[in-house]
Amino acid sequence: MGCSVGVMVTASHNPGEDNGMKLVDGNGNMLETSWERIAEEIVNAPTSPSSLTMEGDGGNSALRPQTLLEVMVRLIEEEGLNIESSSFQTNSSSFTPQVVLGMDTRPHSPSILRSIQDCVNSLGGECIIQNCPVTTPMLHTFVTYVNESNNSIEELDQRYIQEMVQNYCDFVQLAQINDDEESSKSDARGTIGVFVDCAHGVGFPILSQISSQINGNNHLTNHTQFEFIPFNSHEDGELNLNCGADFVQKGQIPPENAISLFEETECENSLGCSFDGDADRIVFFQLTPTTNKNNQESQENESFRFNLIDGDQIMSLICQFLNQELEKLKLEIQTESDGNNDDFNPTSLNLVAIQTAYANGFLILFILLVLVWFGLVWGF
């Protein structure tokens, strides 16, 4: 209680003609699953008693479903909410409920957004609408911004972009430190082109703003330079059609326009990745050139070997990186304490990888073959 929530109008990785929404709680997380029942009750409740006639009920109102108003009143009582005029009363103060709204690039999203706004206003709440369209991760972050004390709600999108740029710069500088420990500064590794499939969605205009501030910052590292090249714009194709994270992962094939970009690039090395339509899902892929001397007229997708790096593998690689940093921290603690700290034993620090039911069987093999060799402690 006492905080703003969010609604993102999007159907995610689904076709452009679909519609839907994602709900965000006050912490900026996905709405707790227990609230799904509440949402379903409200959505399915009839608006008036005229549609509630049930054969054989004998006029017994206990046998008929509740109207929307009755459902709302019951849920408010069950959740212990007290409504006074257009404000909600908490233990400390009264406030007007706020809902942060965002939408993707679907042509019908604006009308759905307006309907949500009308609904919130009719219940005495207020809507905060930023420069749309936005990505789903942006909407999640906006909710946390709004709920921070003494925080301005102006230009949340620009604050998000600046933080993303700064986070990237901080990470690259950390990687440079690690790189310097393993190779000389004269060991230049050229430029890695990162081709980002934006699924013809909202990720393209947002990533274009971020990449324009990142690309060309050669002072970030002395070894490897990264150049981000977004493609599959929201203006040059149909949302999620033959592209996007879901298409790439399920089909085990590159998105449209990827091969031609890999062929034309001047970067020494290249890596690809695909967002979905609202940019909250990502997979990486590699396209390695192949030689086919026997068939010079081979199809375009046969000129490259495709290798998918899915979410499980991405998280495993992150675990590997974190474990390496943890080992360095242990060494620093041991060096600084010089063995005189009896209250803390740095060797007791371990990184644990927990596999959930969502992970696939290949993750187990990946952890066993790769991560265990780096001293990663893992379990279920």
C-alpha cells in the first residue's frame, strides 16, 4: 500500500495483431501471481445484474455470480483497503493512487492505453504516461523511479537511458581491468560488431539512443571495442515476423536481415542478439562463415553456421564471470587481513547456481562441462 504500480500495454513476442498487458507491482517486479486470481475475477465479472439470470436459481442471489461492483467491494474488504473519496488511506497518510502507463509499437496500443487511463481516472486514480512507446524493462524501472522518495517524475525515459549508458561504461571498465591482467596493452583485439535484432519493435528507437552514446567511446577499453548495430526497425517491417527472440530460439535460425549484415560488416568479429517485440527477452547467436567448395550456389543461410546462446547459457556465463570476481575478492581479503582475521574466513564464500524447473536439460551439461572447472558450487 502507498505506492504506484504499472501497466505495460504489449503482447510481447506474439504477432503484431495480438494485444495484452503486463502488470508491475510497487517494487518494479512482475505482479505477484496471487493477484492473477483477483484480476481474473474483475475481468470476468458482469457489469450489471441483467446478465446474471441463472436457470433454476429461484431468485436466490447467493447462487448468481457477483457484479463488477460487488466483486470490487468484496476484494477491497478482503485486502483490507479503506477508500475515502478519491484517496486511499494508509496507516501513515492519504494518497492518490498512481498508475505508470507504457505501451509498445502496436497500432492498437494507444487506444488500449486510453481505455486504461479512463478506467484509472474513473476510480479516482492518476496516470503517469511517459514518452511512448517504451520497452517493458523501462516501464518496470519507471515504477521504481516514481516510488522513490522526493523523486521527479519528469523525463524518466532519459534518466533510464543515461543509467543504461553509465552501467555499460562501468562494466566495460571492469572488463578492461580483467583484460589487462591477462594480456599486454599492445595486444589489440579490434572491434566486435554486435548486431541487435529489435524484432521491428520498440527496442529499435531506444537502443538507437543508447548505442549512439556508446559507439565510438574508444577510451573505455584499450583492447576490445564494441559497436552496437540495431536492425529490424519498428518502421521497416511487421512486429515479430521472422525475427525476434522467440522466432530465433524456437526455429534455431537467424532473424531476417541478419546474414546480409554479417556479410557486409567490416568488424573483425561479430555477434548477434535478438530482442522480442517489447525488448524484455533476449537470446544471442553466432554466425560463423563456412566454405562450400562443392556448391557455389548454396542458399544464403548455408553460408553461415548458426549457434544459439539461449537464456540458460547466458545466465551460466554470468555466473562464471561472478565466480571469477568472487575468487579475486577472496584473494584480496586474504592479502589485506594477512591471516590475522579469525572472525571471517574468505574461503567460506561460494557462488551457488540453482536450477529451476524452467531450465532445460542442456543447462546441466553446460554447467558440468564448463562452470565446474571454474570452481563454481552449484545445486538444485
